[in-house]
Amino acid sequence: MLSARCQSAAKLVCRQLGLHFIMLGHGEMELMETLNDARRTEFKTALSEVGLELMDETEVILIQNIKKTIQQVVLHPEILNEEAFSSYLSKKLKCDYAYMANLFSEVSGATIEQYFVTVELEWIKEMIIYGALSLPEIAQKMKYSSVTHLSNQFKKVAGLSSIHFKALKDQRKFLIAETSRLGRKSTQ
């Protein structure tokens, strides 16, 4: 993922070299043309001069596979079966965890663990919003040691407690219902 400054620098390099590109999600860009070896070296050098690095296809695929595996484990935490995520990831992707962790951090600006927690938190928010499970049930499903541990992690990442988040959700549902009720009354 490229920061705004990095995106601007990469765009400028592409324009200077007459390369066509499209911006993808998460600040990534893709070149529209295939580069021969000489042109690729020229592009790598120009990027390096502005402090950027060209990722090769295998690195891009590895990052995508890391993200996909994180999403799978967040949705199905039982996959780990008491195994540490780092060793599960290494086995699944057949790659050294330290290498993956360094590459992921360089590319995304966040550690694998930070990304994992962010994805996990988004899933927990969805479970709270849709109200299918109580907080203790969510904590158990997501393999947290306690509701307190879940709440502390939630507050650390989201900036508010899970209970406060749930209260805001309930308050919003009430306001929507009340607005709908008042709207129906006024049309009668």
C-alpha cells in the first residue's frame, strides 16, 4: 500500500517515463504495459531515486495470499486448532514467517499482526451490529480468553469499548425506528 506521498512520487515517475498506469485499491498501482528488461531496470532505478521499490509478481501474490489467509482465519478461528498463527501461515504458504513479516511490513506499512487485528475487529463489529451473538459468545467464537480481553483489544484498536459500540448501534437502531414511526404517523 502506498501513502499519498508515495503515490504522488510513483505517478510522477511513471509520467516522466511515459508509462501508463491504473490505481488499484489500497494505494497500489498497476502498469498497463509489459516492460522489457532494460525498461524495467530504468523504472526500478527511477523509483529507487525517490525512495520507492518495485515489487515483483511473486511478492504481490504472497501479500495477497497473506491477506486472504488472515481473512479465512478471522472468519474461521477454529482453523488454527491451538496452533500459533505465524506457524500456520508459514506452513500454509510454504514460506518463512520472518520473510513474510518483513515484506508485509515494508509493503503495507503495518505488521501482519496489526493487519490481523484490524480485520478481526471489523468482523467483530459486524457481529455486534447484526446482533446474532452476545459479547461473551463473540469472545468465545473468536478465541479470546475472556470478554474483558476482547473489550480491551476492541478499545485499543477502535478507540471505544465494545459495550459502548453496541450501545451506539442500539441507539442508532432506536432512532431509525422512531423516525420511521413518526414518518408513518405524519402521513396518516
